[in-house]
Amino acid sequence: MASLLSVPLPGDGPIGEAWVLSDRTDHQSQIANGPLKGQRLGQVMKQFPESLMGKLSSRFTHFPLLLKFLDAHEMFSVQVHPSDAHPDLIREGDTAKTEAWVVIDAAKGSQIYAGLKSATTAGSLKESLLDGTIADHLVSISPKPGDAVFIPGGTVHTLGDDVVVFEVQQNSDTTFRLYDWGHIDPETNEPRALQVDEALACIEFGGAMPALYLPVSKPHHLSNARGFSIAAPFSCGGCLGKTASPLEQQESRACWLGLKDQARSCRMAYTHRWLRCVAIGKLVHLKQMA
């Protein structure tokens, strides 16, 4: 993690999560330079909504994305974030959470789990929590640097065994832990709390699958974007809610990764003009382990 950041990490303990751009009320990014130096991202959103969000400015009172690095030395907890289909599971003032990971570094045995195997039911998943066989029900990826994984809300997921990713997510901090591999909270010396009922309630059994995108050497279709190809067994229309054409797939993923100004088909079609407006002066928030 330290090698990826421009500022030193505090203390000697492991840091599993570093927020680098946030418009959360409790963790606000600050402008690092220029005439707006020192102002918080939330303040700039209120002053210049159209400059940051363009035609989407009327839809958001907070900057809609949260950017972070994840450094998963051990396996993170198996977790789920609610989608818009479950507003009752979203805390007041928060949103649903769909995210995407770009693999920065990975060891030989690194793992990403994203999505449930097709035969998994709510009943069999519950049983696996009791006997510790949950990994048998998860779709496994052996990540390589440059891989990108799109994870819709409602998708069971985790990662670990020495993998570092850059995460682009909706501006939400709603997470339900389903399973935690026996991890002990160092502050309480007790197992960390799980939210099994909430997690099971928001899992999209048989719904849209995550999508794995592999980097290719030449851009495909998009002149201003890095190209990606799709790898089985993942579906490619998850972010669109329908079967997507190759061009739509490319544009959607490019949008999430901040690689293209416009993405015609993705409902999360944020412009990336904010990249030219906001510079991060310091880390916003650090966590030991997700």
C-alpha cells in the first residue's frame, strides 16, 4: 500500500484500505492546490455542481463516487452491498453500492471471489456459513495486474491472499458481512460482527453476474480508452440490466474506470471532468481490514 501513495502511512500496523477521494460527511477530501486549495469536496460540489457533474448535476447533492485502494494481504470478509432493489436495507442518507476493481498487483495465490455459482440457493449458502464451505459456492478468479472486475450491488464478493486493487464505487458505506473466515477484531479480541440476515436479504440469487474484463494490447472500438475483453464465466450486461452489445460493454467499463468523457449506455455515466478539478492533498480515511 505505501508504495502506491504519495504520503507515509501512520504506525506500523497493516493498512487494508485507503480512501483517496471521498465526499462522505465524515471523511471529506480537500483540494490540494489552485484557487480552491483547502476547500472540501462537498463545498466544491455545492459551488460548482455543473462543472463537476455536467448534465447530471441535478441528480446528486454529494459527489457520487468514492475512490480507494484495497491491500488485501489476508482474505477480506465475504460481503454484500445492497442494490437499488432493496431500499429498505439502505441506511438513511446513504445509497446502493455498485463497484469496480482494477487489479494493481497480485501474488501467485491471490484470489478474488465475485458472484455465486449457478446452483447455489439461499438454503445451501446458509448451510455453508455453518460448516465453513462458503468458498465452494463462490465464483473464483485468479487475478492478474490490469484485470478489472465489475461488481453490481447484491453480489457476494471478497478478495485476498496478497492482492492490491483500485476501487471505484458508488458513494456508499453500507456493507453487510456474510462470513469472516474466523478473523478476530484486535480491539475487542472477539470475532467481528456479521450481518447475515441483511446480507442474505440483498443477495441477487440468479441475478446479474459480475463481469471480468482483461486488458488487451490495442483499444477496441474506443479511440480514447484502453481496451478490455470479456472472460467467461461472467456475464457482460450486469451494469446495463440487459444484454449489451460489444460497444456498449466497452463504453460502460470505460466510464467506470474514468477512461472516457462520455459513456452512452451505462446508467452510471459520470463524466470524468472532476479529475481535472480535484487534486487530493492527503489520505481521507484508513482502515485495517474490510
